[in-house]
Amino acid sequence: MPGYSSLRTPIHNVTQPFNPILRIAVTSVAAGLLASIVLLQQTLDRRIDGTAVRIEELAQLPRGEHLKPVLLGYHHLGADLLWLRLLQVWGKKKNTDNEYEWIYHALDVITTLDPRYAYAYYVGGVALTSYANRPDLSNRLLEKGHHENPGEWNLPFLLGYNHYFALGDATKGAEYIERAARTPGAPDFLPGLATRMHAEAGNPDVALQFLEALWKENPDLVVREKLETRAKEVMIERDLRTLERAIAKYHNDHHAFPLSLPDLLYKKYLERLPEEPFGGTYLFDANTGRVTSSTHPSRLKVFRLDLQGGV
């Protein structure tokens, strides 16, 4: 994951002549507002079981559009404080579905207070997909971030991941990767990936290249583990396609299916039999010619557009 300093937009201070009486009044109001934020933080600190933060309190946050005007220019500070509180919420081992709704609400408030807070969009977008399995909320947040931060390639890149893998829309995913590739400062590998995705959106090798790129960009160990699992699932699809092509060629030559998968090896239709990446086996039905994985009997729909007529 890119570092904080590379994504967080700096806060610029502008010094102007200021009436001393007005300065005192504004300072007093600002101090009161900051005290209110601190009080909100203390409220969020109340415990359910002595260790878990009551995330439901996040639902009581006013909408960012209502909160921002009353902060009198201290909205960046308010966003920073709320972000720090949100990180404590994410410190829980596991959040419930309802809690992720409140987390999304808090992220929406934070990014309304500071629309250029690109790091919050990025981390929130990853978490809502990888931890909560809510690509809908992730996309909503990332679309907002992409609109406000068109110079950040990471945001359309994550949108491409969500559409390609989480929603099974390979074409839409490829469009977002192409958009990320056109962003100044994007990595050199993105244009080639975007081109391949448009031409071969259902190719498992392209998907593996995509997953490797995202894995390199995100140092979060839990997210990396999920990406590695997804990569193994894609490897299964790649192996099944390889086996199916060999079986089809065997059937075309002999007008019958092989008796077993090793027959493909013995008769030179394959150089080697692939190993199932989860430690299982590839099962073959000699009557139908169908091959499946013992650990993942269902195929990845995003890679079966040719058989299912679309997603």
C-alpha cells in the first residue's frame, strides 16, 4: 500500500490580516468545536465487552455536508481526528455487517470534510471489499475519491479490481484499468495490462498478472492472504482450461474420451499434469469428459463468459 505521505494532500495555511476581536471569537468557537470532537471520541471509547469499540456510535456522526460548515476551516483537522478514531475501530479482529455500514458512513463523513484525503479512499476501498465483502460500498467510496482526486491512479485501479473480480464484470474492470493507465505517474505495467484485459478479459493469465500487481501495491498481510487465495482459484481455472483443451484434442483424434487424466500425459497431449494449488486433485469423468477440482467444484464465473453467455 502506498505510504501516507504519498497520498495525503498537504494542508496549506494562508495568513491574512485579522481583526483581534474577531480572532478571539473565532478561536473560542473553534476550541468549542474541537472540544466537541474530543467528546465524540470519548463517546466512541465506551466499551461493549471491555475491548471492543461501540462502532454503532459512528452512525450518530452528522453528515459531512452539515458538519463541514460549522468547523470554520478546521475541517481538515476534524477529518484527521475522525480517521484516527476509525483506525481504532478497524483494530477489532472482526466487524459485523452492520458495523461496516457505520464504517462506510464514517468514511463518507471524513472524505466530505477533506475530499482530497486520497489515502482514506484507498484504505477504505480495500477494506470494504476485502474484509466486508461489500464491493457496492467500496465502489461508492472509490467513485467519490476518483472524482475528487483524478490524479490518483490507485483509485480507478481498485475500481477495476472490484468490477473484474468481486462483481464479475471483466469489461468494466478493463475500462477502469485503462483509465488508471492514462493517469500521469501510473506504473509502467498498467498500459500493457489494460490492453490485455480489453483483448483477453477472461484470460486467467491476465487475471494473475492483475492480482500480482495489486499484491505488490498492498502490504496489508490479511489482504495479501486473500489475494493469494484468489490467485490460487484463478490457477484452478487456468489448469481446467488446459486440461479441457487436451481432452478435446484427444476426443477429436480418438472419437472417445481418455480413460484417465494420466492418459493425456502418456499419449503426449500434455507435457505434465497440473497440480491443484490448494492441495486437492483434479477429478475426471471418463463418460462425460468433464474435469473438476476436488476443492473448488464451482468455476469462476468471470472466466466462463464463453460458456455462460456473459456475467
